[in-house]
Amino acid sequence: MTSRHPEPDATQIHRLCVFDLFLDCGHIATVAIDGWYPVSIACCDRLGGTILHGVYVPYASHVEYVNVLSEKYEHRPLGTPSDPTRLLGRRSRTDDPRQPAYRWAKGTAGRYPARVGAAWTIDGSTPPASER
């Protein structure tokens, strides 16, 4: 008799999670990941990046804090590759510069990343004008 569920010894466990990743570029990225959260993730051009063959690639932002939004485990057949990381959303942090809402309230200049950079090209190419 065949079962709808694979045998336990013919499976591997995949950890499927949704995280809010607080990045050192100042953004919060919501990502769906098959596995553990990454140490760094490419987010924006605030930290700079590189250009190769006309393609701009931002430097990776380091993860400063992680908030687990959901977590589940699935049995999958042996050898099943991990799902790719999916960016579900990106939003500014609450410490972005802002004007005070009231006269007696304080505004903030915001928090700037420890490092800020500009794009540099490896082969002398530039990205098309639509990507800048």
C-alpha cells in the first residue's frame, strides 16, 4: 500500500520563515527564506555598489536585528533544493529624518549608516540611463 506522505528516512526538513530584517543601510526588509536568516542582503544603493558590464549591483547591507514573523517546517524529498530568498517588501525605518508634528515636539535628523558609498565600475561601463 502506498502512502501519500513520504517515508521519514526519505525526506529532509526545510525551515520556511518570514523575517523582518533590520539592515545597516537603514531599511527594514521583509523576506521569505527557506532556512536561517542571512547575515547580509543587497538592499539599496545607500551604501554604494559596483558596475560590471553595465549592470549595477548594490553592496550588501548587514543584518542588525531580526524579527521572526512566521516559521514552519516541511518534510520534502531528499535532494530538494532550497527555495530562493524572496523580498516581500522594504520600508524605511522609524528613525528617518522627520519634522516635528507639533511645536513642542522634537524632530530628528535620522540615523545614517556607519558607511555611505558611491558606485564604482570594475570595467569602465555604466548602467543604462533607466537604471540610474
